[in-house]
Amino acid sequence: MVEGGLEVSIAVFASGSGSNFEVLVEKSREQAWPQEIALLVCDKPGAGVLERAERLGVPAYVFAPAQYPDKAAYEQDVLQLLRKYDVEWIVLAGYMRLIGPTLLEQYPWRILNIHPSLLPAFQGKDAIQRALEYGVRWTGVTVHFVDEGMDTGPIIEQKPVLVEPGDTLESLQKKVHFVEHHMYPAVIRKLLTGQLIPPRDR
Ligand code: GAR
């Protein structure tokens, strides 16, 4: 997308293995999205997602939040980097950290998250395991705009996943990831191409 003559771009934030990151990069290229995934921001030195970024040729930046006096200072450094890349959208893909006011104020309705449950059920960590332990018949995946809470914020799309008798953490994770890998790129593409309009722009 071109705004004021500037190419704007997408930053993916991730902390873990990065399977969603990889699918997003692949789909963005295959489908020639109007904005490219210009960089990866990672808050976990050594995370698996870094190896994927290298293989895919996406510049990766690792920040160690513990080395900053507070979240504001950490996010200020991240923000400087995002400005260099003219980032318009921040896409969280397994980024296990709350976004603070420094980034939220600069990116209203422009930060997305994917969560492996039907929110508001099972917010936070280990959502798939907790759904399995609870004994729900259905769990699923939610894509939503990010606010200051943990896996809160206006919901954009949800898809259900059936928990079948005999499902293990591994089998349920596999089903949830399968849904995530189709759903997240599709939602982002709709937002980038104007098929879905964030409330800020209506
Ligand atoms: C995904 O299942 C994502 O929904 C979840 O982390 C996983 C990352 O997997 N996110 C959250 O739990 C956010 N609260 P990946 O590293 O293979 O993409």
C-alpha cells in the first residue's frame, strides 16, 4: 500500500517457534500482498523463529527486554526500528508479551494478534492445554485487534476446532495450528486489501 508516496510495511513480532510467521511470509509472497513483511521483531534470543527468518531472508531483530529499565524504554527502541521500516501494521504471532502504551498509542487499530482459543475463553499462556484439561468439546482460534489487556481487544474473526475423544495435546495443537495457518494470512490479506475495514477507518 502506498501512503503519501511512502511504501509502508508489516512487522511480525514473535517469541517462539514461528510456524505462523513462516506461513505469513510465504503467503504474503505467493499472494503478492500490497505490503511486505519487512522485518521480524523477537524478544527471545535463540527462539526458533529466528532460524526461519534467516532461511526466508527476512531481517530479524532481537531485543532483550530484561536489559531495559522498563517496558516504555524497550518499546521506544522497538518503535525507532519500526519507523525506519515505515511499518504500518504490527502482527503478533506467538509474541508472549503485553503491548504497552508506547506502541499502542502509535498504532491504533493497527496491531493484530492470534490466539489459540475461542476468546474470551482461555486467555494467556498454554491455552490449548488448558482447553483440553477443562474438557471443552470445542475450542478454536481467534484473531483480534490488540489493546492493553492479555488476549483482549475487539475480535475480528473466530474459527472453531472440535476436540475429539482421544485427542492429546499434540493432536489438538496440530489441529489448532492448521486452522491458524489458514486463518491468519486470510484475515490480514482482507485488512490490507480493504475487504475488512478497521473501525478507525470507517
Ligand atoms: C500460536 O498457537 C499462537 O496462537 C499462540 O502462540 C502460538 C505460536 O506458535 N499465541 C498465543 O498464545 C498468544 N497469547 P508459532 O510460534 O508456531 O507460530
